[in-house]
Amino acid sequence: MADPKGFLKVQKRELPQRRPVSVRLMDYKEVYEQQESGELRRQAGRCMDCGVPFCHQGCPLGNLIPEWNDLMWRGEGRQAIERLHATNNFPEFTGRLCPAPCEASCVLGINQPPVTIKQVEVSIIDQAFSNGWVTPHPPERLTGKTVAVVGSGPAGLAAAQQLTRAGHTVAVYERDDRIGGLLRYGIPDFKMEKKQIEQRLAQMQAEGTRFRAGVEIGRDITWDDLRARYDAVVVATGATVPRDLPIPGRDQSGVHFAMEYLVQQNKAGAGDSVGDQISAEGKHVVVLGGGDTGADCIGTAHRQGALSVTNLAIGTQPPAERPDSQPWPTQPTLFEVSSAHEEGGERMFLASTVEFLSNEVGEVRAIRVAETEFIDGRRVPKSGTEREIPADLVLLALGFTGPESDALESQLGLPIDGRGNVQRDGSYETSQPGVFVTGDAGRGQSLIVWAIAEGRATAAAVDKYLEGATSLPSPVKPTDRALSL
């Protein structure tokens, strides 16, 4: 184990410092500074190597957390990245973007702040890339079988890498002009710079994975044609249909879905020319939705020079500490202050938006909100509490309802389940033999660790379908869910 007395000697969580707000608002670089190595080793040394490491159940990937904590504490970074890569294809993504359900399950968290698992993870992979320890792992032999992966988010990339290493010839199709899915065009650079994607894609290309950007399956190539060309097809298109807010004034100019806004900024950050870019500069911005996407919009609006930023959430403000109703080792819903919230703006809870108000030329000028009240379990605006909030730009960050399934239904006849997701069986296979569904397209909007875990598990199912047996790991089943009460 790591330092046997580490959790007794060091009882405080130590995380890297964020760059000063006044400095980081001037660019889109990642907000965190590099953590001092001695501090990082002290945090890894707090890991107790529990007899039953509940951090394993908190992570759907089954990451070998005590093992690489121990190796990091001992200064054996090369061995640490080998143990980390044994279960996780892309720790540089999860270490930056995952909400760390493993930390909520840390046994030390029963009576102390949990180990900084996520920070140790990202430090291991960053050190590995810096030292040239991340190398291609091409297959020893080719099977002669071909697989098409549609969608290049974390689920699709994980499935593609596993299948390529198993010896299959894999092509990844992406309708956007660059590979990466929401990693590329949904995550702001200040949370993850795109060099993280590029260095991993370089490894995958060297292993033999082929990438086809700018090709939309269902339009440029029909799903039927794709199925005819390949021995197996993996649908990894994500859950990209945004949840709307159909209230009076929704059609006013200046009301946009969050992804319209975030994608444009990422394209501009990549050096592309973006016509009629949605900008927050000099505007009163209102962001509806209190999740990660809402926070991404807040941080982007600050960097664009918004006059003010207001974040509205329809529910109550979560507690600062774990409530009795969400005991360890479940993942609690807590009030969090992300880097974007730290940068300014106002957060309001129990705020129900009832109408978008416009000026004489049809541009949004304000929103009318009311206090939320709960009636028979429903959240409704409380009569008599209405008020106006100035708004020149409104961003809807209300989550997603499922995948874009029209072409899948019409061209392949794939059924959609009651939750709006593509229906699949216990092996990720659809009603069409040889067509598999992975990630958010099959389970609904979820976490990046679930996407990678499903991508790995789907790869094992595809390999078994093609070869009759598989040695690839299968960390989760389609019916698995996070531990909750």
C-alpha cells in the first residue's frame, strides 16, 4: 500500500491552484496550474489500500485506484500509467472532465476528506505523455474483419481503440469536420485544451484506427450501405437532442441552445471563421440550467466580455455537505463552485422561467421568472412571485433528451425505447444483427466514465460476435447504473 500512516499524517485535501481569475479570463487555456510533485505524492499516500476498496464500485471503469496511488507515492510513474491504462483508455479526459464518483466512494471519506483520486489520475497521464511513455499498441495480427464506429466521442473512441488492438480494421465516422465529438466541440478549452485529443488520436492512428471526419451517416452514406460494407457497426452518436423550453417568447432572437453557443466558440478557438457567431460581449446573459453545461456557458460568457451573467436553476440549492439521505458510499448531490462560478455572476435557485420578453424588433430583452413551488411532486411557478431579469442573450442548458434517431429508425428499422434511446439487448446489440449501440445513444445522457466503460464493453461484445470469443474486458452491462438509494 501507499504510506501506511499517510491518512493519519495528512488529513487535508490538497489540490492544484487555479490561475487568478483576472488572468485566466484573458484566454481559454486550462484554469489549473501544475501541482507540486511532493504535494501530489502526499495526497497519493493518503490512500489506505482498503480491504474492500469502494472506490472501485464508484468507478464504472473499475480503475485500479489503490494500485496506481501506491505507485505514484513511490515515484514509479511508468508503472502507474500501465496500471491506469489497464482499465481506462483515456485518463487525460476523465481526469479533467469526470465528476469523480470514485471520490464519493472513498473509504477515507467516511470521516475525512477523500483522497484526491482525480488529480492523481490526471497527473499520472500528463507525466506519461511528457516522458514519452504513451506509445502505440498495434495488434500482433489482423483478423480480416471490419468495423465501422459512428461517432467519435469518448464511447466511440474507446470502442475503436479496443477493437483495433484486437486486430480488426476499424473506421471511425464523424459528421463534424474534426474528430472528438463533444470532447472537441462541447467542452470549452479552459476545461480541456484540444491538444489532449490530438495526442491521443496520434496514438490511435499509429495503431491502425482510421478516421473519417466530415461524413454524416444517414445522409452522405446510408445506414444500410454502411451495414453492407462492414462486418459490424457500432452506433456511438451520443444523446445530442437538446431539451427545449416551450414557453411564450421562445422564438425570439437571442434565445439559443447551449451547444449552439459552445460549439461556435470552440470552432473560433480552433482558428475557424464563424459567421454570425453568438457572442456575449457587452450583453446581459442568462443561463438556464445548473449543471456542467450551464457552467461551461458561464465561463465562456465571462471570457467573451459579458456585461452580466445570471444562472437560473429550477430546483433548490443543494447542501454543502453530504445529507443523511445520501449516505456513503453513494454519490451525493452537493452545492459546487466550479471555476466558472468562481469567475463571477449570480446564481439563483428555485427560479422558474415563465416567459421570454422581446423588444419592438423581436429580440429578447428580458425573461420573466417566478419562484418555484412543489405541488404533488411537480415543480411549478408560484403565482404572484413573477419578476423580470434583463437578458440580451439566453442560453438553454437543460440537458438532452436522447439521440437523433430518425435515420436509424427509417433506414435500419431500429426501435427506440421508452426513454428515447436506441433499444439494445444485454450485449449492446440492436434488433439488426451486427449493429451495436454504445454510450449515451443507448443509455441516455450520462458521465464520461460511463461512456468509456460502455465503449470498452461494446468492443468486447463486437469482438465476440465477429470471432466467437473475446479476451477484451467488459467492465459494465447495459443495465448497470450508478449506486444510489
